[in-house]
Amino acid sequence: MSNNMKALFPGYFKESDDDLREIWGKAVFVFDANILLNMYRYSESTRKDFFGLLGEIQDRIWIPHQAADEYFENRLNVINDQESSYDKTINEMDALHQKFESNRQHPFVSQELAKQLKELFIEIERELKDSKKIHSDRINEDPIKEKLAQLFDGKVGSPYSDERLGELCKEGSERYKQGIPPGFKDAKKSEGSDDLQSQRRKFGDFIVWQQTIEMAQSRKAGVILVTDDTKEDWWKKSNGKTIGPRPELTKEFIEKTSQKFQMYRADTFLNYAAEFLDRDISPETVEEITQVRLDKSILSALKKYRSLHDLVVYLRILGLSVGSKLPAERELSEAFGCNRTVIREQLVRLESFGFVEINHGKSTVLIKELPDINDLEDE
């Protein structure tokens, strides 16, 4: 008697549109901490759209206790990081303004246009400073935190006892040794620290996963997990491109709950919400959410892949502008003393982040300004 391949390997097959529609009609929407933290990185209009959607599906949203704890633990760090980003942009604008002002002669710019440019600089700097103040004030009075508290009122999982956490940390340690997702990429986190709080950070992803499975078992409900975690202990990747959730996660969830499982990044979640929940989501909102994720992802990739880091540094030194053709792979491989496969792999990564467009048989083109390597210092 033969077995059904899809039943044996569910993580390797995509659901049909009809099955997806059924899942979206019944599943619990589970959110990771990074989704809540990214609310501080979005513009007011994008945040309003996202909150609006959460409000419309409020009866089916849920957050694991561990994820809520991570949100509160990291909230101030994100606010401070955003404040630093404002400072950096303000300083860059001020330097550009001063450079323009220092040139007394503008042979190609009329006096009227020069005046308009000066007024524009002043207006932009004023708006940036006003926005920075609003953001800084969130340390003490945080309407984003209050809105999240209202949306997730009664929608947060219960905490584990210290004894149960200790048991899960031991189980997580064995899973990490065997490379069982999620969370094994955090195996080196908090090394040398045996206190429970440090262990919770190390095994946070696994604890979130365990709490999600237990909720699904209790409610006998499928789950749509929304996370902007990009690590390979959550996602199946190939040649720098994300294929989907790790098949092991889908298999474990189905085996332990007998329910359906889907996992999306925030931008994909909104796109599907527009389709399956018939919600009006603006393309600008999805584009901004995608960009926030990519901005964080590229900085993580630059730290992880030295060859990608060096390639970006080299391309920035060349001073390429958007629309410029990159040197041929052969030239780049000679410049770095490595084979073309390594160069191609990193170019594919840059393409997946939206920085270049690879045209087979033609030159690769820069389609977005490359990231500033100095931003790594802030990560």
C-alpha cells in the first residue's frame, strides 16, 4: 500500500487557493514580537493601515506570551534606534544645506530657485525635527503601545512557570544541537550565562513556537504565523531567496495539532489579507512594509556574509549611481580573487533585496542605492 506524498511531506507543497481561502477563514493569526516592534519603524499612514486591519480581525488575533515579553524588552531600544536615524538624517540634510550655502556662486541655478531650495531645506529639517520629537516622546507616552494593548486585550498567551521554562530550555538545547527549527541560529546567544532570563533569550524562538502549538492544540485551530524574522531557522532558502517556511515546522505543527499552518512576512500577510479577507490595503503601505523588512535584512546579511560586505564596499567605492551597469562578473571575480560562483551568489542576494537587476546575457544594473556600510555600527 502506497502512502500519499503530500501527506508525508506537507511542508514541500503549497496549498491550493481553495484551501488557502479556507485557512484564512478560520485560522488564528499569531504575531511575533518583531511585527509589533516594526510599528515604530513605519510611517503614520502605514501604521494606521496595519492597525486598521488588526482591528477588523481582532477576534482572531493572538500573541504568545514570550513574544509579548520580547516586545516590551526591546521597545525602548527600537525607539532609541529610530531617534538615532532621525539624528543621522537631520545631520546629513544640514551638511547638504551648508554645502549649498557655502557656494556663493550658483551659475546654473537662478536666484529664485536658490531661494526656493533654501526654504525647502529649512522646511525638511523642521519636519524631521518635529517627527523626531514625536518619536522621542513615545518613551514616556506611547500611543503605539496603548493601541497594541487595546488590540491584544485578552489575546495574549499565559506565561510559563519557571519550572516549565527550565524544561523547555533543556528541550531547546537538544533541538539546537540537532539543528531542529526554529531558533537554532541563536545557539550561541547568551553563552556562559545560565540564569533563566538569559536562557529565555537564547531559546525565545522555540518558546514562541511551543506556545503557538499549545494554543492551536487547545483551540483545535489552524495558525497563520506572521513574523519578519528572516533567519534560516524559520525559512527555507535557496541561492539567497526565501522559498517558504522550513518544511520541518509545517510537519511538526501538523503532527502535533492535526491543523493547518501558514507563515508569512508582514508584507505578504497584507497582500493575502487584501485577497482572502477582501480588505483594502494600499500598495504604498505594502511597499513601505517591504522596504522596512529589506532594510533590516540587508544589514543582517552584510554582517553574516563577508563576501557580500566586501562587494557592497567595492561597488560603493566605484560611485555607481542608480541605473548604472555593474562591472561584469569576470571583472568582479578578478578584483576579489575569487571564483565567479561566489560573485553570482552575492549578486543574487542583492537582487533579492531589490538593489540590482540581473539581466541574463546582459549587464547587471543597479536599481536602488546601495546600503551604507556605516549603518552596521548601529545594528
